[in-house]
Amino acid sequence: MKSLLRLIQGAFFISIVATAIWIPSTHAIDLGGFGGGFGGGLFSGGDAEEEDNAIDIGEIFDGVKDISRTITGIDEETEIIIGRDAAAVLLGASKPVNDPELQRYVNKVGRWVVNQTNRAHLPWRFAVLSSTHVNAFATPGGNIFITDGLLRTLTGEAELAAVLAHEVAHVIQKHHIKAMSSLNTSGLSGVLKLAGQTKAGQSNRMTTAVVGQVKDVYLRGLDKDDEFEADRMGVVIASRAGYDPFALVAVLQTLDSIDPEHSSLSLLYKTHPTASDRLDRLDPALAQFDDHAEESPLLEQRFNKYVARRL
């Protein structure tokens, strides 16, 4: 397993070098679509080589392939529109960090992670937000945000991948759509009506009611079971991308070591279970993994180049 992880990480290095030399304009990550203006390249290459005893992510995602129609009947195009407008609301509070190299790097890691899932075709966007709060969140359709505050607590690329994979799992499982539908039917109807108008070219502005619905979801947070599920799925996704499956444990242990009354954690613990609860629930899922993966020096070099230099 360790040799497989090193092989995948080496392929990742080749990919990141290639995109650093030339990033086609058609592959730009358009943060301008929800308030930014930074570009970022996508990874090239297909699925990583697998051993006979490799974890079958297809089995873990069994029944998820048609999930875009299983919750409230929302099709994928509508999901993307809802997510784009929700991202616009969230970016009204925090703007992307003005560091194009950092944004490109996080997008590359994120794209490598989502390539291990069955929804890699979504218009995924990843952004680091200028906020001292320790948090990360997603919107439907593939918009993933990590705050500068959380990024500064991470010690390596594997931990970054673990955080992004957790958020990717929320999108795959449509947890936020489910949360909108559970709050009240009229609120979700407003979101769907606006999305329908947008698809028809009749509107591209969110109403006050819809903005309130989006804010309500993100202030309340997701169901705790959804958070625990995203932890379990995120570990598998990150592992399949070649990262240490125990990296999320390291992130949660770091969070658990911070005073829960610290102002930087105020929003996180309003919307997430405590780090200790997440560790307890995640522990059984880690039994399927042999051991910690050895972190390649290449991962450390990349992380130091784009993230650690800012500390």
C-alpha cells in the first residue's frame, strides 16, 4: 500500500509540474464566477493504478451515481445554479485571498481529489478565503472554500487534501440541498423557482427570501450525521488520491487542542460537531487502512512553497 501511495504522489508531481509550465486558458478556474479573479490549472491524467486489495470506492459510492435526482428531484443543472448563487452570498462576507499562486495550488490539490470521485465532471472551484475563522465549507454543484485561518493550522498537503475531501463528500451526497429541503418547503421552492428562471434566462439575481434561506442553512450547519458521513467518505477519497488516510485525524487533533472558546472556532463549532466527537465516530472507519502513509518530500516541498511561506 505504501509503495502505491508513493507512486500516486509521484504521478501527482509530474502533473503539477506540467500544469505549472503551461495552463490552457480553457482550463482556468474562474473564481470570477462568484466574486474572485484568480486562475488555476486542472490536473491531467486518469485514475491511479490500484492493487488487488485496494479499497473499492465504487462500492462505497454505490447508489450515489443518480443522487442528483434522488433528493427533492433537483437535477444537476439546478444544483449547480443553486450552488453558484449560494457561493455569491457567502463571498459577500469573505473575499478570496489575493494570492494567485496559492489559489492555483489549492485548486490543483482539489481537482486531484475530485478526480477520484464519480462527480469529477462538475464545475469544481476551490478558493482560500480571507478570514481568521477556522472553517471550510461547500455549496452545491462543486464550490469549495477553506478559510485562511484553517489553512494556517495545517502542517502539510495531506491535511489540506483531507479537508477538501471532506467538503467534496458534502457535494457528492448533496447534503446542503437536503438541509434546504428540511428547513421549510417554501424556502426551497423559492430557490428552485429562481434557479428555473436563471436556466430560462429570465433572472440572475437572488431574492431576499432566497438569500435568507441560504444564510439560514450555513448558520445552522448540516445534520451531525452528514458531517460524520463526510468525514468517513473524505478519508476514502483522500486515500484513493494517494494521501495519508490518517491526515484528517491529524487535522481534528489540532482542532481539539485549541481552546474551544477561542474566537477563531466560534463559527466552526456552531455548525459542526466537536473535534473529539468526530474523532470518536471516525475511528472505526480507519480500521480498514493499514498504517500511516509516508509523506513524500515532494508534498512537503509544494506545501512549503505555496502555504508555509505565508506563515
